[in-house]
Amino acid sequence: NAGVTQTPKFQVLKTGQSMTLQCAQDMNHEYMSWYRQDPGMGLRLIHYSVGAGITDQGEVPNGYNVSRSTTEDFPLRLLSAAPSQTSVYFCASSYSSRASGGETQYFGPGTRLLVL
Amino acid sequence: AQSVAQPEDQVNVAEGNPLTVKCTYSVSGNPYLFWYVQYPNRGLQFLLKYITGDNLVKGSYGFEAEFNKSQTSFHLKKPSALVSDSALYFCAVRVQALSDTDKLIFGTGTRLQVFP
């Protein structure tokens, strides 16, 4: 298994440009999520999905869109990039996210985004 | 508000000495607690978790954590530190989002530096 993969590893954007960060997992996990990591702030949840066709907002959803058309893929879209979106983005997945569980999340290697 | 706190930005310890990385939490209901580690330029890796049962949880790479309900703490420990343990450590707590969905709230991270 490749686990959780993310592309690209690094990207530079100009303010106002759009782009899609790709995330894929091959573990048949129901739950997928996107986090951003900023110095001194830990990881903050952007969006998450509990299955194909189902997504919801996390702590910091503004400026980001997601969709989940398949179990495997969970792309994150920046419609109009802003310097405040300069960050490291991590995708994660777990088998489920049921309230009765304590599922371990598996993280991708991250995408480093710089918005000028 | 449900939260998790890591009061130390950095912990320095000499190789061979015991180490402790602190974490306290505030959640309603029974907490599900996690520790993750992040090595440079990598995604987060799962170390251990507490769901229920024994208060002392053993995890990967010789790490363990002690759940203390009265002090609402979940400190990460290791009896003898290695230089290779130097990394960024995150404590996380599960909170319930929608009616049957969990999400993780992460602390801000503690950088562990082990000196030879």
C-alpha cells in the first residue's frame, strides 16, 4: 500500500491564482481530512469527509473547497489564493470516524504552499 | 470549549535521560487521546492512544503515556531518550462533531531536542 499520497510537494502561487492540492489513499478509508500547519498553531482542520459524496467544514474552511467523488480521492481547492494561505497542508485518512471509535489517522507527507 | 494544551514549546534533554512531554486536555465526556510525532519534512506518524483501560499506554519506539483523569493530563514519556527521538510531538484529543462523526483537535506541538 502506498498509504496517503499528496501532490505537489511544493507550490508557489501568486495572489489570486487558483490551484488544487491532490490527496489519495489506497486503504479504503471512509474518513479523510485536510489540515493546515502553521508555526505556533499546531494543526487546524480545514475540511473533512466521512465518505464519498459527504463533506463538512472544519475549524478554518474559508477560502477552501473540497469534494469527495470517490473513496480514494479528496482534493482541496484554493479558488483565489491569498498570502494568509501560505502554510503546510496535510491530508489524513482513517478507517472510520464513528463516535464510538478511536481511529488512528494516517497522514500524507504534506504540501508546502507559498502564496506571494 | 474543548481543547488540548501543550505548555512547552520545546523540551531539551540529554541522551540517555528520561523525557516527558506534557499535554493537558479539556473535553466533555470520556476523552480519546493521541500522540503523534513529526520528523523534519514528513507527515505526522501515530505513536499511541488512550481509549479506555489501563492508564499507562505503551506505544511505538519505546514511548509511553500516562492518562491522569483527575489532572486531565496525558503526558508522553520515555525512560531513556535517543538523539533520533528529536522531533515535533503533537497531542490530540477526539471531539464529537456531527451526530456520528469524530474529529481531532491538536495541540500546538512541542519540539523535543535530545543532545548527545
